[in-house]
Amino acid sequence: MYVPVLTPALRQQHEDYLRNRRHINAGAARFRAKTAIEVTTWRTTNLIERRRVIEELSGLLEPVFLLLIAEPEKTLKIETIQRVVAGYYKKSLTDICSTTRKHAILRPRYVGMYLARKFTRHSYPEIGRRYGGKDHTVVLYGVRSIARLVGDPSISQPPDTPAVAVDKELCEQIAVLKQMFGV
């Protein structure tokens, strides 16, 4: 009896996970687990066929493992982002991490949160903790609002979000900050 190891669904799952680098580790683990289950249920004695399938699996998983062992991308620390953003906007670090909701403080704080989400691998709750114990929804709101103002399509927006004109001044500020970080 032959049970196909590389189903179209598995191939599609593999391609989807290659597109999204945030889920690459989890995707590779799920893929290995799924194929291991299917290989163990495969009841054929044809050794040549098994070798062919194993070679095909190796070829399919090779890009995943190359991404996993590749030289890590340059990542910034949230503390570095906070210091640079506070200095750029001439605010103190305690102001950036405070609970005040003044517009003069909110914009730099949200820019810092946006850059932290964009250039670190930290989650919304972790970024919130580093910005004075903010809730993850505050970080999500800040990141989305800055992304909307700069026209960043990589940050998802809720479907009912109205379109806003791109703030060119803010785009220039973020470009300068990116140069300061070297990214």
C-alpha cells in the first residue's frame, strides 16, 4: 500500500512558511512532524521508492534549514531604539516611557514602538513592557497609526480603517532614524 508523503497540501504549507519569516521555525517543526507521521504510516517495502521520497523531502526542506542556519540579520535592541528616538525628538527617555498622553510625547513614543516592531523580533506585549508597562493594544494602536501615516503596507490595518494621506515629514523623520540605526 502506498501513502503519498508529499501531498499538495504539504507543498503549499511549505511555500507559505517560506514566505513568512516570522513563522519559519514553527513551520519547519510542524512540517517535520507532519512528514514524520506520514512516513511512519507509509507501508511499502520498496527501498528505491523510499530513498527517492527521502531525497525529495531533503530537497524540499533544504531552503528552510538554510534560512534557519543562515547568518542572523542585524537586529536592534529596543533600548537602542528608545535612546535614539528620544534624542532625535529631544525628549527624555523617562518621557518616552511615561504614562503621559500629550501629543508631543505620543508621536515619538509611537514612532519608537513602530521601529521596535519593524526592526526587532519582539512581540507587542514585550514592546509594551519596555515602554513603561503599556498594554499590547496600545502598542498595536501606535504601530498601526504610524504605519498608516507613512503608508507602510507591511503592517496590517483593520478593514474599516479610513485611508489617510501620507505624512511626508514623518516619512523623512523615520528615514533619518533608520539611517541613524544603519538599517
